[in-house]
Amino acid sequence: DGGITQSPKYLFRKEGQNVTLSCEQNLNHDAMYWYRQDPGQGLRLIYYSQIVNDFQKGDIAEGYSVSREKKESFPLTVTSAQKNPTAFYLCASRDGDLNTEAFFGQGTRLTVV
Amino acid sequence: GNSVTQMEGPVTLSEEAFLTINCTYTATGYPSLFWYVQYPGEGLQLLLKATKADDKGSNKGFEATYRKETTSFHLEKGSVQVSDSAVYFCALSDRASGSARQLTFGSGTQLTVLP
């Protein structure tokens, strides 16, 4: 089945540590996105990528980094510079037709302990 | 720039009640419009979409009509069920904006349906 997979579902991190969230898609989509969602809030765009080896900052990129070495993969690293990293992180992908919807992963809940 | 404004929640209804969640938008071009649903602890799923003016999207008893004259895409369902309890997001995709950031989301509306 085609889809988008995020792992792990739950992640705990100690303060001062970097952590990487995985996002893989087998939909052959060009564009991929990372969003952050805080309790009771909407989605905020962290980074997005339109093609391999290219990515752009979103609205809240500070303290985060990404890579896009393969079309299928778009990992997000939450660095120690991110002051308040505890949140629900969502990855999405989309093809080039702008009438089509984005497909979302199941999300990763990151908790800093 | 583009924006989506949703009816503030939370919304609480009894089972079999009529549901309306308002959504209005601002866009520079001719957007496609979407409703997504998010169940607790999960990602977003597409509920329905409309890609041009006067189109009606529908799925699982939910409907929304793309109204260009009022820049609206209100979500409706005639008889809600407990299983419809979730957060609903309105979103738009604007082909005129020229980048992969075309997806713009509203802030979400929490719906709770009581038995």
C-alpha cells in the first residue's frame, strides 16, 4: 500500500540532545513538508522541500534542520537550539498537481524530559 | 497573502444534530479548497475537496460548496454521529502563489458529539 510513514510514534529526549524524526513516503511525491502542532493549535510549517537536494524554511525553522537526499525521505532533526521542542510533529507529501491533497503521516509526539 | 479563517471551537452537539463549521478564505489566485479531519493522536486525513467555483465536495455525509462570491467553503453534515468527534481543518491551495507553500491551513475546529 502506498503511504507516508513517520517513526517513531512517541519519542522522549533529554534537554540538550538532538533528535531525528523519520518520514518516508512511497507515493512518488515531489513535495514534502514538516509541520508542528501544539495542543489545541493549528499547523505551523517548519520546512518544506519541492525536489531532492533542495529545501526551504517555513515559518518556524529556528532550532530545526532537514535533509532531502532521496525523494522518498525527509528527516527532521530537532536540535538543542529549539527552546520548546515538546510538540506533535506531522510530515506530509504532495505531488505536482496543485488540485490534489497532501497526504499526512500518523505523527510523532516528542516530549523533552 | 493567503489566509483561512475558521469558526472558533470547540463545538459540542448532540447525536443526530445538524453541523455547520464556517470557513472563509483570502487568496491571490484561484485556489483549490480542502477539508481535513484529525482524530485524537493521529495525522490529518482528507475529508473532501473542491477545485473550482460552485463545485461541491462530499464524503461520508459531509458536504461543502466552493462559493467564490462569498469566499467561503463551509462544512455541513445533516446528522452527526459520536464517531464524527474530531478536529476539522479547512485549507487552501493557491496556484498563483508560485511555491510549494501553497497549502494554507485554518486553525482547526474541535467537534464533540454527545450520545
